[in-house]
Amino acid sequence: MNKEELITRVSHDTDLDLVTVRTIIESTLDEISSCFKRKDNLEIRGFGSFKVVTTKQKIGRNISKGEPVVIPPKSKVKFKISSLTKL
């Protein structure tokens, strides 16, 4: 499902117009994105939790040349589904 399909489904399920639903969903996604940029964790009870983790610097290998390459640390977001969520 992409964002447009989500907007359409929520609009249909809630009988709200597409413009209102689009504004709400985009605002929600913007806030979630801002949370991750600040490296804050996010928990949505009954849905799941998002945790920002930072990987350590490590040494990789350039496959074509066989030379070692430094892979810098980076931040990732991990998601864990809530035990209350029914699949």
C-alpha cells in the first residue's frame, strides 16, 4: 500500500473528505519523521514501537579491489509490532 491508497482507504472508512485526510496523514508522518531526526523513540500503543539505533563504525571490503573500506556509523529505525496488534 502506498500513501495515496492509505489516504483513500481512511477517507472511505471515516467518511472524511480526501483533503482533510491527506492533511492529517501528512502531518502525522511529518511529526514521526521529525521524531526520528531528533533520534527520539516513538511508541504507539496497540500498534508498535519505533526505536532509533546507531550502528558502530566497521571495516568492510571493496569487492572489486579487495581493499578494506571504513563504513561510518549511521542511524537506523527499527520497528517492533505491539503484542496487542492482530495480524
